[in-house]
Amino acid sequence: MTTTIIAIGNSKGIRIPKILLEESGIKNMVKLEAKRGEIRILKAPEKKQLQDTSILSENALGVDWNRPEEDKAWESLQ
């Protein structure tokens, strides 16, 4: 498929047909790679949300800290 580079403010851009986006699975974020004579548009790796990470940390701490020997150790400090 051939398309035209267009002006977008001080930059340049292209319009990507909806059918190509649907086929590629690309929705929002992309990664651009440039080599001599080509520009590749790749789906950006998805990042975990901070909330997901903190929930995982709470679960891990719950397993480590909710043990009888931990309760005994804390009692000796009070």
C-alpha cells in the first residue's frame, strides 16, 4: 500500500487505514524503529499499572508476614 506523507504542525505524518490497524492489533501506543530507508511501526509493549504491582506486593507480604512465628517475634518487641 502506498500513502502520502502529510504536514502535521512542524512534524510529518501518515494516515494508517483502519483495516491495517485492525489486522496488526495495534490500538494506542506504538514503538518506532528507523533504519536507512525504512521506518517500522511496532506495537508498544504493555506496561503493568502501578496498582497491579502494589496488589501483588500486598499478597506476597501477606504470605510472608501472616505466620505464627512472625506474631511471636513481634510480641517480644512490644
